Amino acid sequence: MYETFLKHLKSCKNIKISLGQLETWADPQTTYLQFHQTMQALLDNQILIPVRSSGTNVKNPPLPMTYRIQKSVLSQPIKQEIKQAQLHFHPSIRLDVYFRLAESRWRKDLPYIRQVHNYLTKQGFPQSEATAPERSFHLVGDEKWIDEKGGRKLLETIGLWEQLKIATMPDPLMFAVHLRQAAENQGAYRHLIVENKTTYYAILPILTSLPFATLIYGAGWKVVSGIDGLSEQLGVERDARHVFEYFGDLDHEGLAIWHALFQKCGAVPAVELYRALLGQEPSGGNEGQRVNKKALEHFAAFFADAESRQISALLANKEYLPQEAIPAEALRDRLLASGAGGWEENDSGT
């Protein structure tokens, strides 16, 4: 009961409280003696100070009718906790603002502060800029955290926003345009996004033989922020319909990038190209990547059961398949043979 009372007292906005209000917090099965013992502990610890002029109740032993709440005493344990955390966290993380904020805010932010601390301890401060989704994924494993889930506010609170070099103005997309295909657009522009530059240049020579309006070089995470400007860069109406296929590395990072695009613009995996990739010899060395279970689950759903199991086993063994594992000629042959067709289509206005 003592801890329950502490929780309620911390949330009280007034500095005075009546005995009647305190009684409403007690369990109905609580005896008066048990209630009195809890109240006496609060008085002994100087969390509650009796207002003598209000008198006492008529029970035995009696209790004062009104109390002052000692907010400074209530906040001492959490302040001590914050002080201890400051000693153990990365020295660049500032926690002093939490002395003035509600304990609930500290509890909410603490798990993320720990993750930021772990990142800085292992990686140090970044030397180059990154998009918000990329930095967000590397910090806490959630590409939406900075932009949509309060991450920016937290990083500003602990004094790290500037030091983490998060690009607020996305780079423009880099892409090649298939003019005839764009002109023949019938209801939706179709685009192929590839994660890496080598793959972009491998496909570029056959772009005019493919049913894509553009071949987009994703440049890793940059495409997630830049995709919003596609219609303007392409010179088409802002509410134009776009259909996106994505091909990237078959590793946790590549799946996270795809998943961010999937959520943002409905991009689906370029299934035929990933199937070709699954036929290559995997590599090791990506053990340090964050795991995004939701991304893996959604990605695997686009494939047959046997392929899904192969993908899961590959990643579970800490192996990966870079998209460059497919030789350029084989990549072009696969695209031409499939007609770049047969892939699941989603559309969205971008």
C-alpha cells in the first residue's frame, strides 16, 4: 500500500491533501490498523506533514485530517537515480533537464537513452550526415523513431541533436528516366529502386527495354527521405500514382531500408531479383547489424515458404547476400527474361 500511495502522491498537483482523499486510495479490504501503519510510515519519512489546525479523526489511534505533501522529499529517490545514471552514461548525454520534468517522462525516455548510450559507446559520434530514418534505425532499431515517435525531442533534451549529424533536408533522388515509358504511362508510373551504385550501373544499359519510367539509385537510406520529392523531380502532377519495386542487399540493414519504403510508399520487393540473389553464395561479416523482426516478417511474406525459410536461415546464421553477388550480365538476363513482370504491385501517390 505504501508504494501505491507514493505513486498517487507524486501525481498530485496540489500541495495539500485530505485524509478522506488518502482513504480512497486504500484497498477496500484494508483494515484501519493497516491504513494507519502506512500513514505513519509516510509521516515518519516526512513525505506527509500534518496540518495541526485541521484536527484529527475520532478513530483510535487518531490521524490528522489534512496534510502537506513534501514534493521535495518525494522527488529525492528519482533525483538520486538520475544522478547515478549520469555517472554511468556517455559523458555527452545531459540528464540535468530531467530534474525538472515529471518522473513519468524519465521512465518513458530512459530505455531510449540507454540505447543511445550503447550506440555512442560502441560507434562514437558519426563523422558524416545521415537521414533521420537511417540514424533512427542505428540508434534504437526503429526507423520512425526520430521523425514520428518523439526521438528528435529526446535527442534535443539530452543535448545530442546537433552532434548526431541528422540531415533535415533530404538529398534529391538520383535516377535515370526512360522517357518513352514515362510518356506511355497508363495510370501509374512504375519505378525500380536499387540500393547500391554497382547494381544501378549494371541495369542502366537495358533500362529502355524494361517497363520502368525510372531506375532509381537509392544510396542506402537516402531514398527513404528523398522519395517524397519524386513527382516534383520527375515533373509530373503531385497526385500521380507510382508503383515501386525495390532491390537491395539481403541483410538486416537492407530489409530495414526496404521496410521503411514499404511503409512510406508501398514499395514491394523485386521478387525475381531476390530469387536470383538467393542462388548465390552467401557471405559473413554482418554480425553487428540491428535486427528488425517486423521487416523480416513482412519481407518473407512475398516469397514461397521454402524461400522464406531460406531467407530466415541465412540471416539467423549471420550471413548475407549483397546485391552485387549477382554478376551484371546475369542480372540483366534475369530482368529481360522476366520482362520485369510478375512482381506484386502496390501503388501510392508520392
